Amino acid sequence: MNLTILIIEPNDAVRNLLAKNFTDQFAAKVLTASDLSSAKTEFDKEFVQIIILRNKSESEELSRDFLSYLYDKGLKTPTIILGEIESSTQSHITVLTKFRIEEINRLVLKSLGLKKEDFEHVKLPSYIPYPISFFHLIRYFPVDIYILLSKKSGDEYIKRFQEGENFTKDDLTKYESMGLKVFYINKEDNHLFMNVFAIQTVAELKKSKDITSAITNLEDTFTISQNMLTQLGISEDVVYLTDESIKYMQNLLTKNDKVAQMLKDILSNQLSFSYKRSYLVSLFGTLLLPKLEFGSAEQKELYISKFVMVSFFHDLFLEDEKLLKVNNFDEFSKLKKELSKYEIDLIETHANKMSNLLLQYPKLPSGIDVLVKQHHGTSNGIGFPESFSNSISPMAITFIVIEDFVTQLILKNDLKQIPSILYILKDRYTLPSYKKTVQELFNLFKNPAKPEN
Ligand SMILES: [Fe+2]
Ligand SMILES: [Fe+2]
């Protein structure tokens, strides 16, 4: 069964995600288009069996125009519309308001009168690569591990470790120092591997002896689950690992009341900028949110966990530290000339992209996707606003102020600079809704006087 699918979707991340899904699931030939004219060209080029079209407020005209293009041609190609649409009494159009990959796949089969079994021959490649860094937190191999030898006669996968074999971090470093970046796993073992991997990683994490080693161990789990989310997509095991890391962080934050010591530890430790910032943003969220009236005392745990999740997810598409440090319109304008077109685009769209990816995340508390989208102050998650406004969610506002504070603190890496950072914030955030958070930061640090210079 050869399937040709046309995806019309302006958002790169969503389009790539859908395309990957259709090639993985159905070995489909996927045509993609991001605007009306390319959609027409792609559609006319081949015999398209089914169309996936997303109707969002920004792309409303695109979907309406494409549907009338089909209508004018007198065609009734099965079309799945993701999103709301005014009227769709036509039988070849199916509307799906919830963005769920499994549901989309089910509808594709249903619309074409096909069964899942028709695609059973479609399989993943025989060996699946995993970066060696993924193995840093586990102590034995749950499945056989292969390495790839490229020979003139072709690629050959050689078994390196037996299922059940123990190893140390040093063993891995040895391979890494030889320039090896990935291990391979037989595709048949993949599900088992992911499953055991996630469980083992979490178990190792929970063995941490003291708070300092817990914070360091969490960095690995945190980074690995973040990488898995962007590189492998959302699967049951990745979700398990992610949820556990977030829960664990929240636990560490609420268990420890020695804030000053924790701040010192984090700042002086050899941790990545990204992890330090997520951790400290969560820490200050935990301290300030209860004072900012985000809900009743019973709701406290829920709104704090939302905040921690936003700090985990919001910048996943920015891997480069240079890009992670850009926090507002002025900083972005200044840095722009040093950035490639790709980097500029990535910074401009990362909030929107991540928010879209989260639409697939199971059982995510409501509003996380919106907070992620608004974390730089625009309501559509594109770019930075020239001046801050009230038109975003109050929690996003608090997030912006806290992230600004934490970013400056990490860059200055000196607790004595806190008063001067606070006064920078005071000048920068003049709207009452933003000032509230700035004021709570002042209170937390006992309202320091303005430094002389
Ligand atoms: Fe950020
Ligand atoms: Fe960001």
C-alpha cells in the first residue's frame, strides 16, 4: 500500500512532526506546503490521497482558500482539518479539534478505508542509534548494545555489550574519547530498552545521597529527557522520564529551606547554564508564587508545579547557550548581526514551536502550552515585544520577571550583585502587573538600598 499525503501547515515544527509520523507509521510519501501557492503546486504535482490541513486563527485563510481550490476543481480528496472550522457538512472533510497524533493516524486510515494491519510491514530501521551520553545515568545494559563499523563492503553492526552487562561511567568515557558518539540497539529491543532505561534512570536519581549530589544527578536526567523530547518526540517512556525529573526537582525545591545556601551551591557548581537557570527559575517561582495570589492554599502545589514545568519546557528548542541568554527585544536586536538566519528564526519561533509540541503531551495541566508560548511576552509566541504589555497571562508575567532576574544573577555569578540587579528590574518593569513580582523579589532580599554606582 503506497500512500501519498499532503500536509499543509505553516508551522515548521508541527509540519516536520506530522511528516515524520506519516513516514514512520505508513512509510507514506509526504508532500509538504507552508502556504497556499506551494500547497497548490504540491497538490497538482502528484496523486494525493489525503490532505492534512490545520486551521488556526493565523492560517484560517489558508485553509479556506485551499478548500475552495479543491471545490473549484470538483475534487473530493479526503481532508482532515485540525482545528475548528465553521461548517463542514461535506462528507470528505473530517474535523479534528484535538491535536493528537494517534487520533490523526486513526482518521487517516478511516478516511481511506484502510486498516492498521495494512501497514504492519512498515518498520523502523534495523538498528536505532542512541547518543552515548544517554547512558550516563544507568549502570547496566538492559539489551544488547552494538557499534557501527563502516567498511568498504558496507556498514556492519558489531555487538559490543551483552544484555545485563554492568558498566561504569569510565567505560563510557573511554568510548567517547575514541570519538564514538552513539551506541546502537536492535529495533526489536527498542521498546524494552526505552522502558528499562527510563525506570533505571529514575531509580539511580532517587539514590542520590545528599542535596548537592541530587542536584548534580538531576542535571543528567533533566538534560537527557529534554534531548529525548526534541529528538525522539513524545512517547510513553520519554513522558515518564520527563514527569519524574520535574517531580523530583519540585521535591528538592520544597524540601530545602536553606535558600541562600542552595543559591550559592548552584551558582558555584559546574552545571550547564540551561539547567542552572531552570533550577533557579523554579526556586524563585516556588518562593514568590504563594505571595502573588495565584490561587488558594490548596492550589499551591498545582500552580507551583505548573511553573516548574514551564521552566523545564520553555526553551527546549534553544540548545546553544548564546541563544538561551537572549531575553528581550533590546538584547535580541543587539545580537542579531552576529547570528545566522537559522538562529534568528529559531529565537523568534522557539516559544511558539515548543507550545505546539506540547499539544501532544499527555495529561499536561491546562495552560502550560499558553505559558510556554507567552514566556517572552508576546501572545503568539513569536519574537519579543518592543515594550511589555498586560495582554498575557499573569503567571507568564511573573515568569518573565523571574527569568530576567535569574539570568542576570547567573551571568554576574555574584550574590553581592543582587541589589543592583533588583534596581535594573525596577527600571525595566514599570507596569503594575510586572512591578508586583519585582516588589516580591525586593521583599525576599529585605529591600536592599540602591548601590552607589
Ligand atoms: Fe528562557
Ligand atoms: Fe525563551
